[in-house]
Amino acid sequence: MPRLRLHFTAEDLARTRIVAEPHPMWELVLSLQKVRSVRPHARYAEWREHSLPRLGEPAHRRHLDLLTTLVPPRGNFPDFLTPAGGEGEFGDVLETVLSTPRQRLRREMAAILRGRQASPAAGLLADGSADGLRELADAASWYHDTVLRPHWSAVRRAFGADRGSRVHDLSGGGVERLLSRLPGCTRWEAPVLECPYPVNRNLELGGRGLSLIPSYFCQTSPVTLIDPALPPVLVYPAGDLPVPGGGTAALVALLGDTRAQVLRALRVPRSTTSIAGYVRTSAASASKHAAVLREAGLVTSTRDGHAVLHAVTPLGLALLDVVGGA
């Protein structure tokens, strides 16, 4: 099986870090691949159910054509879409993408489009034109607002849980333990970290260190940038959140069994119908439970077309943490 081999020096071990926030553009490009996957992980089922109808709306076909030209279902996409140090707010990271130097933009677009049919918007972007950058800004913003932002609490939740595990490894056994337990990687044998990869590749870190990025939408194998001269990153699959087999006693005592199940279910944004199916109750009952949780500040509810989408609030997440139900 092909491998990515990352070669560390002592300086690289000292400069390896785990980013503090999810990287919205890495999540965007990897989710674009997952939304078209023929065998998606079960963790994406609810997200795909919510997202696919919205992505198929004819009014936004131009946006989707551009994004799917840039990001194929498998394989390479341009490095400028996922800038180094880009964890943080989506708008700020998008501004970094849009400020890519024209020469680099043209070079990376030419490599991606070689031998492929480009959409009109992708052709504008490949020319490095202002119109092409506006098309990219509109398309990325539409996609983010339509299918990522409603699910962002789940992304942050998985990121935070995984980062906590990595920090625990780091504090308990140093960088070597961190690397030896990194999800998706197969072997750490100093000074080389090995991970499954589509092709055999060696990446010499050369004293620059490595930024580790847990990602909700990275499903199996870690991902890195194409250009070895760019600041090294390794995007790896954030571990699944633990899901209790039954209601925890403290949460059930506080909320009641059904309402506790509803709160746990809303770690992933869900419609009223989806909640009803998850906890095996009627839609009317699910709506009433969500209303009680909303009045307590544990859940938010927003209209999304003809449906109402519910999601757990930070206060609800904190409650789940305290009682061990997250």
C-alpha cells in the first residue's frame, strides 16, 4: 500500500503543534468530497440528508460547478484553497484565499485543470481575474452558509474532543506519544511518521515543524498539501465522539429519558422528523420536547424552508459534558 512518509528532525519535533480551531477551508473541500462519496461514513448520514437537496437547487448550479471543478471526488485540489494558519473564522480565511498571488493562482489552477473540462467560472479563476475571484468568493460563501454553518457545532464538537485527546497524549508522553497515536497513521518509528496515501511520497519537514489539523470531514487517511515548499500540515480524521448506549443516570434524572435522548441527538443538527425517528416517538412529541429544551436554553431552533432545524447550544453541550452524555 502506498505511504506518505514525513521525515522529522529534532527541530521539527520541537515545532510540531496542534491547531487551536477547526480550519473552515479544509472542512469545506473535504466535505465537498464526502457529499459525493458513494460509501460515506455513517457519521455523515444526517449531514448529507440535510445538504443534498440544497446543493441540487438550480439557482446555485454555477456555484456548485465551480467548486466541483476545483475539488474532484478524489485526488488533488489546489493548495491555495487551504491556506496555512487558516484556522478560525470562515470570512477571515476566505479573505486569505482570495488574496492568493495571481502567479500562484494561475500555476495551481493550470495543474488542476490539465486535461479536464473547466466550467466557465473556473476558466475565469484560472486567468487570475477579479471576476474569477468574485465567483470563488460567492461559491464558497454559498456552500459554507448552506451546508457547513448549520452543522458547524458538530464539526467543532468533534474537533474539540479529538484535540483534547491529542493534548492528553502530548502532556503524558511528549511528541513521540502524540505521533504514535495519531488517527489515520500507521506507524511512528523515529524519525519517520507513516500514513496511508494515494501514492508513495516523502516529505522532508526540514526544521519547519508540522501543524496537525483534526478534521471532521477527513474520513480515513490523512491529507497534506501538494507543494512541499509550503508550511507542512497534516490533516487527519478527528476521532468519533463517544455515544452512550443508554441515557446516563444524571441526565435522565434531570430531564427525563426521552428529553435526554433528544438533547444527545441534537449534537448533530436535526429536523423535527429526524428527532422523532432517532428517539422513536411522534413528530408532535419530538416538537414538544425540543420546545422545552429551547425554553431552557439548551437547544436552538431555526426555520429551514418547510422544516425546522434544531441544534444543541453551548449550554446544552456543557450540560452533556458535566453528566458524561456527550
